[in-house]
Amino acid sequence: NGCHSIGFPLISAGIYGYPKQQAWDIALRTCLAFMEDFEEAGLSITFAVIDDEMLALGNQILESLKSGNSI
């Protein structure tokens, strides 16, 4: 459809009690797999986070996944 970017909120992670680490893990694994399968799409993904703690957790999990470590 000609899309080049997507905004991605971590719905229910936080005030609705879904575990933050699990939400990040699912979101990041899914996005990384999509980007690997459809590299030619050149898609830019931006995560909408509610605070610095959530951002830091996401960065930590992303680095762990990129280095091949499980969380």
C-alpha cells in the first residue's frame, strides 16, 4: 500500500497490567521478523512509549535480541 513507516503503541502494557517485558518481547520479535522477511519494504517502525522506564526496557530487550540472547 506504499507505507514506509508505522507507529506502534504497546497496548495494555502498563495501566491494564499486561507484563511490560512480555509486551516488548512480543512486539520486538514480531517487528524484527517482519523486517527480516520483508527487508525490501524499507519500513521504519516507531514505538510509542509512555515514559523513560518503558523506553529503557525496550532498548534493553532490543539489544538482547540483536545480540542473540534470550530475555
